[in-house]
Amino acid sequence: MNTIDARLEKQGIILPQPAAPVANYVPFVISGNIVSISGQIPMGPDGVAFNGKVGLDITEDDAKAAARLCGLNIIAQVRAACAGDLERVVRIVKLGGFVNCIDGYAGQPGIINAASDLMVEVFGDKGRHSRSAVGTNALPLNVPVEIDALVEIRL
């Protein structure tokens, strides 16, 4: 059987522990059959894994790696919301991507693609989603990328 957990294992993907909130919010909210995942930053096992502004002090490749890590953190939060059962995911509905970048930078879609590609890699066609990719002048903890998500689940 080609389960999501089997796909993760086959691709050598190990999900991180879901990150705890760093302010006055919750990591996810379930409303009906939609899970709203709070913005995830590139948090690794030792804390923030990437810092900086794209076009100034972080490369596009590192920003893409940060976006993929945000995607892994989104999936970890979805797993927590689904009590460990990723088979409950019906669809990744939307990703909202924010890129900390210099004025005039226009490569945000390419950076957020790293998270979008991960969703399709892990969930197949259920991972195809709508999306925004926005440039901003700053993000929390000076991270280069933050991504939030809406996910439809089976109740």
C-alpha cells in the first residue's frame, strides 16, 4: 500500500517535532474539516536553521531550503492536528508564502516552490494547492521564509 508514511520513508523524509508557538497563538485550528496551520518558519532540531534577507545575506538556494523546511514543519503540524494519521488529509488547499527580501526582488515564487513541490512529493495530487508568494521587508526572528497553510481533512 502506498501510504503517505510509506512515501515519507521511501523518500528519506523525517518529519520534525511540531514547533510550539512562540507568542499568543496556537499552531493550528480545526474548523469543520479545514485545518488552518499557523505560519511555520524554518525551525530545525536546534532552533532556527536559516536567518537573513534574500538578496542581501542569504542565497536563493538557502531560502529554498528554508521554504522546504517550513513545508516539513507544516506537515508535522498537520500530522499533530490529525492525531498522527496523515491519511486523513483530503487536500492541501492553500499555502501562503512570505519571503524576507530586498526591495525589487521578484523571485518569491521560485523560493516558495520548494514547499509546493514538497506537498506534491508527499501527498501526490492531493498536495496540489492554490498559493500566494509575497515579498516582505522583515519576518519574525529574521527568518528568510514563513509559510502558512489551509488543509482539508477527513473527520
